[in-house]
Amino acid sequence: MINRLALYLGLFIHFAFVGIPCHSFSASRFVDQLNKNVHPHNGAKSRLFHQHLNEISRSRPSSPTSSSSSSSSLRSQILDFVEPTTGVKVKLLGAMHYNPASIQLTTDTINALAAEDKLGSVIIESCDIRWNSTLENKFIQSALQSEMRAAHDLGLLYRRPVVLGDQRINITVAQLKNGAREAMTDLIQPWNGGWKRLFDSIQTAREEAVPFGSNFLGIGSFLDPKLLLAAPVILIKYPMSYFVKSPVATAVVLSVLVLLSGDEASANSLANEELGLPDMLVSLLVSALETVVFARIFLKELLAERNEVLAFNILEQCRNYQSKEERSPWIFFPAADEQSDKSTGAVYAPGSVTAKPEEGKVVVAVLGLAHCNGIKKILTENEKRFPLMS
């Protein structure tokens, strides 16, 4: 029963992270004031403006040296590379969502780049629908602080573009439904090539979404001691964030999980019975089929397809920071062109400045650890990039 409950709980956590618009790394009332064009010298509103900046500033390291030393053990969660078509440096910060160690890594990295005047656009793994539906209660925001909220707030503080770079949640949900339908259809039609299609799609998605090698994050990135020591915090923040936003829906989902796993009494009685070989084979088969369907949805719809959208938005921000030599020579009005956003379809967080052409900047993306390798693969391979975006 415990193994089955763990499986369903894992499914719930990852699906809920993209499916329930309740992330608490929300824009605060400070952002609302920025949207109203509040100037920092307007009396009482000015005091609110500076009060919020002071709250964020407390997270700044005392010096670049102390910042480097405090996050040095977490360097294994960072992928540094140069996007080949623009020549712009990209830094992918892999995070365990809501983990204090990931929040610290995000804060230290962004502060260090800002201190060196190298901070470009900050891209976070969220979409406008999810972001705009987050809570406004300051106590809840503080209690459920995340790496996304930290990146967002520091981006606003340093007046850098903050981009909501993830696929819109309504599209993701639709693709999850289609993916589950396709997987189940292939699963029940082995005679019609269904199993081959299912396993081929899993293999292709795995190669695209989770590549291995010396140029990518390894298992050590996920098993970093600092991440693991702080992991229990996630067990509190995840359910709390879901329950605060959607208490009824969360209670229903958890109830279904318990019912699916069966009650303890039934499990104990079955454990005391001697299971025959056919029963054991059926149980193993059901577990295997559940794993196959989950792998298909997780690797393709939750990772590979969203990776493409995130990578596309990272590349679009890189276009703003390429050197003049790398830019197109077919510019008839260079003075006006130098002031315009080079990205296509960028969705900026409320209160964020819009990107503009600059040189010598680093594009920072704060992502879940599982996304980093696939996104780097997309951005560093020039052929057949972004087939879904074309």
C-alpha cells in the first residue's frame, strides 16, 4: 500500500505544480503599485516602495566572496554555456521547488551577477495565468517563499526584465489530457503497433528531455546534501500552497489518493494471505503499466514539450544581448532599433521593465532541476530546434 500511495502522491505533486495555479511566488502589492506608475518620491507611496525594496535587499550577500562561498557546494545545480547563434552567456539554475537551498542559490547567483553589472533577463518557470492567480496575502507569501519569487523580486529590484517563460497552463493541461488518451489507446492495442508507438515515444522524449553526459547535470545534482537536508521543508510547503489556494480540490485529490491506495486493514489482511504466482504476476503487470503511462506523460508532456517553450523564450531574450557584430546588418534605422525589444512573444511579469539591446549581459533562467538538461540540449544544438514553435 505504501509503495502505491507514494506513486500516486508523486503524480499528484508534479501534476499539481503545473495544474493548480496556486504557486505562492506571486507578485506582491508592490507590483500593483508599479503598474499604476507610482514614482518612488510620492510621499506615503514612496515609503511603501522603499520598504519593499529594503525587505528584498536583506537577502543580498555582504560581498561577492561571501556569496560565492555560501553557494559553492550547490554549483552542481548550475549549467553555464554560450548560446551559439547569439554568442550570449546563459546560466540555468536548477532548483528543487520551495527548497531553501535552491532559494539561496538563486539569490546568491542573481546578486553576484548584478554586482558585476552582468545581469540580463531573468526567466522563471511560470506562465502569466499561473503567476497572475497567485495569492496577495503577505504572510502566506513569506511562509511559502520560493526560488521563483526570489528571482522575480530581485529582477524587479535591479530593474531587469523578468520573463514568464513557461507554456501557458491551459495548453499544458490540454496536452496532458491528449497524452494520457494516446498512451492508454496505445496500451490497449498491442496488436496494432500500440506498444511500439508507446515505447518509441517514451524513448524519444527521454533522449530529448533528459540527456546524459559530462556537459549536463548528473545524479549528484539531485542528491546534493544541502538539497536533501532541506527537502523536508517541501513536504510542508507543497501541500500548504495547494490547500491555501484550493482547499476543497486538494482535499478531494488527497481523498482519492487514499482510496486508490486502499485502507490499511485491507492491506494487512492481504499481506497475511499467501499470494499465488498468478496474483503476483498480475500485480507486477499493473504496476508496470502504471509506470509506463506515467513515464510517457511525464517525459513528453510535462518535460519535453515545456522545455521547448522555455528554451525558445530563453533564446529570444539572448537576442537582446548579442554584440553589435552578431546582429543583422540589414538595419535601416539603427538608432531606433537599438532601443527596441528584440525578443518575440515575450511575456513580462507585471511591473517588469521590457528588455532592450545591451551587451555583456548574462541571461538567467530559474527552472526545476528536471528541465535543465533538456533545455541546454535544445539551445546548444542548432539543427531542428523548436519544431513546436514553428
